[in-house]
Amino acid sequence: MKLTRPEEECGIFGIYNHPEAANLTYLGLYALQHRGQESCGIVSSDGSSLHYHKNMGLVADVFGNQDIFKQLPGKNAIGHVRYSTTGSSIMKNVQPIMVDYSRGSIAVAHNGNIVNAQLIKDELEAWGSIFQTTMDTEILVHLLAMSKESSLVDRLTEALNRVEGAYCLLLLTETRMVAVRDPNGFRPLCLGKLGDSYVVASESCALDLIEAKLVREIEPGEIVVIDKDGVTSYFPFKKVQPTPCVFEFVYFARPDSYIFGKNVYTVRKELGRQLARENKLDADIVVPVPDSGVPAALGYAQESGLEFEFGLMRNHYVGRTFIEPQQSIRHFGVKIKLNPVRDILKGKRVVVIDDSIVRGTTSRKIIKMLRSAGAKEVHALISSPPTSFPCYYGIDTPTRKELISSSHSIDEIRRYITADSLAYLSEEGLMNAVGAAKQTYCRACFSGGYPVKFPILGNEPQLGLFGTE
Ligand code: AMP
């Protein structure tokens, strides 16, 4: 059995010592829904055993019935939201994973992607291990169970010393909650406090919702154990230069969150300002692609002095799936989500701003939409450099050949998306905007420089490693 796909973008949330642990975890997951819409789950602990509920679907659907919380008793809980993937038997991959082993019960929720997962899995299977899911996270559970170390932290350290890649983890045992951020610190993870309860979340926006205070971010390479004695911190791994993911700032994290020491909205606006410094355009209005392009377009408008207008309206109630009509009116995907405001656009020279171009299909459709609404010129600006390389650390980007900028020049992309002009933010501009002088970021999706090397082929990211590529 092959792993079907890397563990994709996800969100994790956990709370220790609260009478309504499962309920607050539900709210936390609600705030993290943007990090994963395919499935979700919560595991709670009542001090002597673990209880779980998980399913495919959005948080509000999976936990829509109040009775579910009666099945999730206890003062400690962790939860997970998982991003959309195209696997076949995906129900079994819903997290948190929960197992009983010789030392009791444990549940694990994981955000990130372990790049040497297949290698370890092959080895474990050769020794007789039987895997129940196709997730890289399950490898961790096996490694934990096999460890001869006596303390949980030592077992965890031994297991994690074998894995490479990106992981933010939340573990729940009968009596403890443990949070881990990998030594590179690819994904965000923060610690909060709500009265006498401790909270851990992928992003601070989840703390805001439950009125918890942000205490600090969990450091790269840190293991945080939360139990009846409070919070204990360990740094058992070899120190490396942290490389948090810059794409979290560009697209993925929620603008109201604080990650890697900064507010996402402020950074995105600065990306837009930088874009304006690099690209002065003769135009009438600046229009964001909602919602991903909004802060950058605001920054661009403020720096350039051009008028900011919501020339595209977004329907916020579009579910993950909708029934496509028959052939006659097919391929209208983007129209379901966005509609142009004709009065604003008619006769105007429009600067349209989005955070990134992946395959190019969204930009192409949007530009067509703007023109058919009467825009005289459409200039596309992107608030990040060309996305030319896949992510192997937990962001769901397609394979290299599907990334339009991996095989096309900027002018070829401009022609494909039918823009009058197209410009991307420079890598230098991106680094200036995120303040990279103080911090190194992973920007492999732009530069191809992967900070954690790939096994098997040595230094090359290996397409096909997980079966679907
Ligand atoms: P595309 O049509 O493939 O070029 O997709 C571009 C759009 O996808 C942009 O509006 C981005 O905001 C959005 N986007 C960028 N990266 C991702 C991602 N990893 N997952 C989902 N959407 C993304």
C-alpha cells in the first residue's frame, strides 16, 4: 500500500483543563476552517479514557448536533481540520488519529508533511507493521509505540528524530496534552491561556474566538507538555536555522492572525505597498480578487494613490461542492464565487490584484469577467513571486508541470490570462515586506530551494513519492 498523498494544509487546536473542552475545540476549529475543509475531528479526554467524533465535511456540519458533545466528555480535547485532497478512501484518514497501545491511549493531530514518510513506512512494513490509514501521521504513532524509552517526551523525541519535514503536532493522552513544532518551524503554532486553561492553536485567530490570550508562539524545535503541573518546555532536537513558510503570509493564514511574530494582514498590505513601489501603472482603479487579494490591493492603492474599489463581489455561501449543470453552461466555476460590479468597472483601466497564480485558470476567468463587465484595460498584479515549485512541507500546490510559471515566461502567462500587463512581486520585495533581515523563511515554492532535503534521491524533491503525482 502506498501513501496516496502528502498530508496537506491542516489546522490544529487543543485545550487543557476546561469544563467545556470539546465545545471550545469545536469553536477553535471553526476559526481554523480556512486551513482545511475536507474533514475534521475532535478527541477528548476525561482523565481516564479518550473519546472521539470525526467525519468528512465542514466543522459546522460534522459537529452540528449538540448531542455529539455529550460523547466528548472531559476537560481536555484536541481537534483537527484537514484540507481537501483527492484520495479514494479518505474517511479513514480523518484526524486526530487515535490508538490504544501498551502504555495507554494516545491521539495525534498533525499539520504539515513528513518528507521521508514512505521510506520509514516501507521499513516498518518490512518489520511487520500494519498501517490502517494512508497518512504520514500514522508513522509517528508506530514509532512512538515501538520506542523503548520510558517517558513520553523521550519516546516522542526518539520518534521525531527519525522523521524529516514539516510538522506541528498536538497529542492527547489520558492526562496530558503535548504540542510540538518541527525544528524548521515551517507551520505556525501558538500557545494561549484562558483562565486556568491552556490552549494551543495553529493560528491566533482561534484564540481570539474563545477569548483566550495569546501567550507566545511555540518555538521551532520545541516540545510543550501541558499537564497538572502546568506547562513544561523541552528543546531536545538538534538546532537548525528556522525556516517558517512565507506562503502562510502570502495566502494561507487568516489576515487577523499573528504568526511568526507578525500580523498577517499588516504583512499582506505591505506586500501590496511593495508591489506599488515596483510597479507604477497608469490606471483608474485597483480591484482585489476577494478575499485573497484584498489586503495587498489596499496596500497598493494607498501607496500608489489609485482609487480602491470592490469591483468583484464574492458570494460567501459557496460550499465546497456544488452540482454543476449540464454541458451547455459548464465551466462557470469562478462565476459561482465572483460577480463583477459593472458600474464600477465600465470604461475603467483596472489593476486587478491577487496573491498568487497557480495554474492560471482563476486569473484567466476573472480577467474575462472584468472585460465583459466593461473594463477598458486589465493589468494583473500578483503580490508574490511566480509559484514555480511544488510545496513538500504541507501546502497543497500541484505538481511542477501544472504550475504555469514553472514552464512559461511572464509574457506567456500574461497572454494566457489575457491581461494587458502582468507583473509579480520580486523575491527581494517579498523578503523586504516580511522583514526577512531578521528571519529566514522557506520560500521553496518561489525559489526551488528546499530547506529540508529529500531522502531517496538525495537533494531532489521526488515527484511521485506519494503516489498521486
Ligand atoms: P489558479 O486558478 O490555479 O491559478 O489558482 C489561483 C488562485 O488560487 C488564487 O486566487 C490564489 O489565491 C489561490 N491559491 C493559491 N494557493 C493556493 C492553495 N495552496 N490552495 C488553494 N488555493 C490557492
